[in-house]
Amino acid sequence: MKFYLNPSNQPGNVYKLGGTNEKDNMTKIAKLVGEALQRSGQEVKIGTGMESGVAESNAWPADVHVPLHSNASAVGVARGARVFYGSAAGAAKIVWEHLDAIIGGMHVSPSRETQLYEINRTNAQCIYVEAAFHDNPTDCDLLINHRSEIAEAIAQGLCKAYGLKYVEPAPAQEKPPEWAEEAVDWAHENGIMKDGHYNEPVTRAEAVTMIYRLFKLLKG
């Protein structure tokens, strides 16, 4: 399927924490959602503005149009994900369920919205995501420090909603402790250590093997 992701173009919406804004943060989340969908075999385009994004989405043409925003309330106490739709009620609910499991908060179910420009003007089904409230410190922390989890939840929800296979991300590569990085790099470069299990116990066989490789290296 063809997914058009259109992140907010509103840099004036400054976040409560983290020195960022809605445009910059949602652009980062859109990129992560796009990577997850492409990993799962789907086509993706990412927009840079509301009106231009709608035009590009319609011209492509996209199957699903996904605006990505963060939210704000008049008093700064609201929490949680919001998802709006025009006709895709079932798909919106599935995406919201995945996102709500990450964000939590007030658990407000998706609702039909007829006034939003992108819902009214896109030819594709539109699932309009307000991921969390950027004027609430708890939600703001999630938006900034848990981007990957939020993006994967959105992508997983979209895949499930449209009957597509979601491909899990590859496990993060284990890194050695910072104090050991130089020694580990040297051991790899010289063939003494060949795996990446830096934080696991060493068996006697593994220890002897590394000593033997070091002996051969020193002997020349």
C-alpha cells in the first residue's frame, strides 16, 4: 500500500520540555514511521506542509493519508493520544489502540471530524494522528524520549488496520561500556574478539581462545 505521512508544519508550537517544537519533533517521528512501514514492505512518502502535502498525496495517489501532529490544551492538563477520521473508523480505532498503549492518559477513543482540512481534501482514507499533548510535561517527555516506540506503534497499527504484515525492527546492536570501547575496538581489529556479547560471562573455552589469538598476534 501507499502511505502518505504529513507531519505538522508548525514550528511556533513550542514544546513544554526539551527545547523543540511540533514541526521538528513530528518530522522526526514521521521519518521513523516511514522507516517502519518501508521495512514492512509498504510505499511511503513524507510531506512538508498541509496544503502541498494534500496536493502531493492526491497526485501520487496515496491509499492512506496520515497527518502527524502533537496536541495542546487550553489549560495544559490534558493527556493522551487523539485520532480523528472521516470514514475510516475501524482503521483509526486500531491505530489509536496501539498508540494509546504507549501514551496512556485520558483514553479518548477516535472520533469523526469533518472540519479538518486534510480529512476533507484528501482522496485517500485519512487517519489524523495527534500523538500526545506537547504542553503537558508527561506527554512531552514521551514525545521526545520515546519517539521510536511511538513511531512503531503507529506503523504497527496501520499495518494491522489494513491487513498488512508488520516486520519487527532488528534488535539493537549491543555496545560495549564506554570505558571499554577503545580496547574492544582494538580486539576486533586484531581478530582477538569476534562476537559482540560484551556484557555476558566468558567461558573458559572463550577465554583460552582469546589468549591464544593474542599469543599468535604477539608472536607474529
